[in-house]
Amino acid sequence: MSDPRSTNPYTSQTSAVPGTMPVEQQVSAPAIPDARTQQAFLTQAFIWMFVGLAVTAAIAYVVQSNERLLEFAANNLFILIIAQLGLVFAIGLGIRRISATVALGLFFVYAASLGITIGLIVSAYTQASVVSAFLSSSAMFGAAAIYGHVTKRSLARMGSLLFMGLIGLLVAMVINLFLRSDVASFVISIIGVVIFTGLTAWDVQRIQNGQLAVYTGSVEKAAVMGALTLYLDFINLFLFLLRIFGGRN
């Protein structure tokens, strides 16, 4: 991959002003990306996200139509979940140290492994329910993404609140694993839809504003991180809507 300093339009720039202090002592200021750079960056993130979703959908289709693969997924569900969490943390925590190519490869491995899990999950629902949940999540994701892209209002505060809500949601889901309450599960699903719809708008805004590029130090790496973030937003929207509207086989 190319040198991040030469490919990242969001890195700090320092310039000397005649008659002032030396360059080394001047305060650096982050460059503001132009509209074309923002659009290209966001487009790349969406391309990788859609490719990841296509990989997940293809593998999920194969798994849900094959009894042996369904049995494998059911018998190894815990191992699959632990491996998937490990991949997400490996990408998120190691993005500064690994190359963009490695990060993208790990993303596709994650998308493929999640396809096995999704295949097992959708096999428990009717085809009509799966299609309805997919179309609904696509519409909500698209609307939220457009809002995050066009709004001039900063969504940083909302994003922080949604992230705290996400932590609370995860705690509630763990507790409900033991309670097995249908009412609690329904409420959790509704809250999950609200949270991930809001997170989609926030993620789109911070991707196009270059926040991920600043964090990773490279546009290529940031595009992968953006793709992973948007991918997770869509997948969670789909799963929560499937739990709300889905009719089980």
C-alpha cells in the first residue's frame, strides 16, 4: 500500500508564514477535505460494504439450503461467535499496525463466517419474513445513510449517546438470555432498530468527514473500517427487524 502520509487528505498540514515563528514551532491544523474527496472516500467504503454483504448473503443461502452445513453451524455456533468477535477486534484494534490489504482480507473472512451464522438464523424463519425484514432494513438503512450524508448538523453528540445506549442494549440482551422473556426480547429489538438506524447516520457522517482517516492514518484503511462499520449497522438492523416481524417456520 502507498505511504499513508501521501494518501491521506485528512492529515495535519503545517505551513510557514513569512515573518512569524519557525515552521517547527507552528501549530498544525487539520486540512478540510473537499467535496470530491469526501464523496470518493464514502463511495469506497460503501463498495466494500456491499461486497461484504454479497459474500454473507451467498454463503447464508448455501448454508440454509444444506442440512449438513446447518448442523455444522448449530453444533459450532459458540465457536463461530467467538471467532467473529475476534476478527472484529483484530480489525478495529490492529488497523493502525496492519496493512489495508490484510484488513480487507480479514473483513471478507468475517463476512464469510457471519454468512454461516446468518444462514442458521434465517432457516428458522419463513422466506416471506426474511424478504420483508431485508427490504425493511434496506429502506431504513438507506434513509439513515442519506440523512447522515446530506445533513449539515453535527451528529457527534447523538452518536455518543447511541453508543452508550448500545452498551446498555448488549447488557440487556445478555440478561435476557437467562430470563427468556418474549416481552423483553420484543422491546430490545425495537430499541436495537432505533439505535442502529441512528448509528448508520452518524457513521456515514464521520466517514465522509474523514474522522476514520485521521484515526487510521490512511484512506485505504479508513475505507475498510468504514465498510465494516456500515456492514455491522445493516446486519444488526436486519436481525432486529427479523425478530420483530419474522414468522418462524
